[in-house]
Amino acid sequence: MRVTSDFFVSALVRRVFNSGGFAAVSKRGAPEAGAVFVSVDRLDGTFDFYGPAPQSMFSDLPDGRLFERILLQADGEQLAERLQKERRMDPDYWLVEIEARDGQVDLPLAGDEPDADPDPGKGLFRF
């Protein structure tokens, strides 16, 4: 069973802060099942953007949330256009903004092979 969106977002923000980073929830969506999007500010005027991976990408449905990268090093205008499209399709989405100069974020991505995690305390967000 998948955790609620508000729980997932809270855990994601807490994890970023615990690792010394900065994250903020800039849009709150439906608490139970709102789609979660993540914007990564690279602090150089570019952004990466992640959204829920389509369920059609999986032969077996995953236990937790999986993401796919939608934009890579896009400018602010491209990000704003994409968010406007998402708002028209589903106004109940969540947006978490993370600052990461190198663009590295610890999100479970579709297509990543689950490895034996040598540090269980730093595992992915598969609740």
C-alpha cells in the first residue's frame, strides 16, 4: 500500500533538511493522492523537473512512488510552462522545490535497478 502524498512530501522535505539541503513545499495538493512533482533549482538559473512515472512503464506495479525526469537544466520559463500544463490537467498536485547545485536528488526513479543498499538509513523513499 502506498503512503499518502502529504506523508511522502513531509518525509522528502525532512530528508533533504537532514542531509543539509533546502527544500520547500510551494504547492500543496490533495493530501491523500495528489500527484507529487519535484523542481530542482541548480542555483545557476536552470532547473530539473521530476514527476510521477506513468504506470504504463511497469510490468509490475511498484510498492512506492517512482519518478521520471521530465526536464533537465531547463530555464525558469520552461519550468513555468510545464507547471501551467500540469495545473490545467490536475490542479491537486504537489510541488516540492529543492536546491541542489549539482542537480543530485535522492528520488526513486523509474528504471533504476534496486540494489542491495549498503546503508539502509539512506534508502530511497519507498514507503
